Amino acid sequence: MFTIFVIVIAVGVFVMYFRGEQQRTRRLRESGPRPIAELPEDTPGRVAGIAQPPDEPLIAPFSGRPCVYYAATIERRRPVDPATIAATPLADDAGWTVVASETRSIAFVIQDETGRALIEPTAAKVELDAPVSAPIDGAALTARQRELLAQHHVGEAGEPLRYREVTIAVGEAIAVFGSGTREPDPQAVPADYRGEPATRLRLTSSAKHPLFISNRR
């Protein structure tokens, strides 16, 4: 009886948390965009701008795009009986299994007409459109791609492989939902001695204010 009681309580807590998370997500997504310079500290809101790395960008392993975030998966095609294919043609995604994945990100800056924001994507929820997907040609692999396949022990037997990849490319317009703090902007033009020093908004993910990053309109 006690075990059932504990399970019921645990389920109730999970449902309340999930419902609260959905409500927070919906409120953030439905909120109008705010100018970066006008979003107060510790106040949830949505800002948008052009993604730029503060230093050297990442290079996505398959598309080769300069980016600040990428998520790549490698998929392997399971052997299929040719008679089965002839009788029931497979869908594009049928028979493919994810055998390796890699996600990398760096802190990056977005900028609008009013100011700049430093985005720390660690622990953020990232939703991106337009994944790139293509077969992996073993004869045309770059050194980086060979290293990635070897690291995950795939491609050694010449099996059919393909990749899927999403990125936040350098120069891409994105929206960020969350809250942040103000800090001096080291790349801003020095203010007049009579004015306030320029600041930027630093956005990070927390339990209270999770961070969402998206290129979806």
C-alpha cells in the first residue's frame, strides 16, 4: 500500500512539473520579441539577432559550415531481404538505426539594433529546422569525418551509412527565450565619460528560467 502511495505521489509531482514546464515554454514562445538593450535582468523574455562567434567558430563535421552549434548523427542501414523490398517498398527512414551522435556548442553573441547578448547554450533546449541529411561516401571522407567514424567504430565494414546534421550557422538569425544578467560589454565602443558604460545581456539556462534557442519562425 505504501509503495502504491509513493508511486502516486511521484506521478503527481512529475505531471505538475511537466505541466509547469509546458506553461513556461508556451508563455515564452508567445511573448513578443524584446530589444536586447531593454530586457531587464532576471526577466523572462524573447530576444533575437544574428549569431556570431566571439572567437573562432566551430566547423560542422559533415556540412563543413562555420557554426556556433551543431548536432550530428550517423545512421546505419540494416540488411534487408531484397524480396521484402520488392513486395513492400520501404520508406526513406525505414531500416536506419542511429549508431553514433555528436553535439558541440560554444558561447556566442547575437546582436540587434539596440545591443548585444552573450548566449551560453550549455543545457539549453535547442530547436532547429532544416536538418541536412545525405549518404556518407567512404571514398570522399575528410580527415575530420574519418576521425569521427573511427571514434565511434562505424564504417569499418563498408556498411551503408548516412548522416543527419543541424547547425546554428554563423550569420544565421535566431531567437532566444530565457532570462539573463547584465555585464560590461568588452567589445562595445567606449562610452563618453559622462555616460553609463555599455553592457551586454548574458543568457544562461537555469532550473527557474530554462533557455530555449530556435531558428524557427
